[in-house]
Amino acid sequence: MSTPPLRPYRIGWYGDEGLGEHLIAAVLSGHKTATASPSYDPEEGKPGELMVLVDKAGKRHGTVRITHVELRPFAEFDDALAARLGATLADIKARSAFANSRPIRPDEEMRITYFELVK
């Protein structure tokens, strides 16, 4: 019996000015081990799930395992989380100032998905 194909873990989008490629390189180097998005966005994956890391064009770059998912208000992002996201806290706050063309409120619930690269 064959195993079903892995679902994609997509990083990047058309028009992201190279951000997706930068973030994928950070995952592959071990500097990025989490993503964050508003909790109303679709879930990336479930804890324990293996997923194929793909760019905006669907090119495969590796496999990740989801290790943990948590909900946290945007105002509670800290330096430790920013490091897991592969940036400084100031960069995270600046980049996350808008989601889906609107400001993120400090009390807005965010979903943080932690993962590890599977060699």
C-alpha cells in the first residue's frame, strides 16, 4: 500500500518581492523554525504532520514536520518568538503591521506554527 503524497507547506506568493525565497533559505539554514499568521487564516498543518516545503511556483525545497501550534495575541510576540520566525522583533512588527490589507490589532489572535526541517 502506497503512502499518500505530502501536503504542501507553501512559503511565498507572487509579488512578494523575493520574500518567499528569503524565508525558504532561512528555513533550510535552520534560522527559521516557525511561521505566524492571523488565526482566521487556514491552518498550515497539524502537529506531527510531515509536509513538503514549496515556493510560490510549487518547487520543492525539502520536508518539514509540524511540531507545535499555538495561539498568541500579536502584542505578546517577543524576541524569542521573533528569532524562531527568522527575524528581529522590530522586523516582525513592521512586516505584520498589515494582514489582508488591514492593520493587525495588538489583541488580535495569531496562530504560530512551529516546525523542524526533516533531513
